[in-house]
Amino acid sequence: MNDNLIVSSCDGVIEIIFIDHHSRINEWEKLFAIRKKDGELETITVGFGGKVSSIEVEKGDQVIKGMVLAQVKEELFASGSE
């Protein structure tokens, strides 16, 4: 299993964290919402599934583009498979 970093795609403030530590995520699931300086809400998603191994930010934290938000251990099976 590989550790994948989830990074911010913009500068702003963490408005919503949709995931919990140790939760499983699916491809393109909403993970974070960041309020950009222009007031727009940007949703962070990723193209892989796995288990959250760490969350590096909290609601209200200032973030910059490229900053690590969380780490996910990618799982080898396809998302949504039984």
C-alpha cells in the first residue's frame, strides 16, 4: 500500500472537513471544503480510494496551494467493489 498526500488546490481557510481519521474514502468523494479569498468555496477530491492515516489541518486553519491536508493509504482493490 502506498501513502498518498492530499494537498490544497488553492489558498484559503478550511471551512469543512468531510472525513475523519481512519475513515475510508472513495474516489472523487468530497474530503475538504476551502473558502478562498474571493469567497468561493472550493471542494477537494482525489482520484483514489483508501484509508485516512492522518489529517493535518483543522476547521478554520489557513492553507496555501500545495499544503498537505491529509495522508491516505491507497488500497489495492477498486473503489466500490465488495
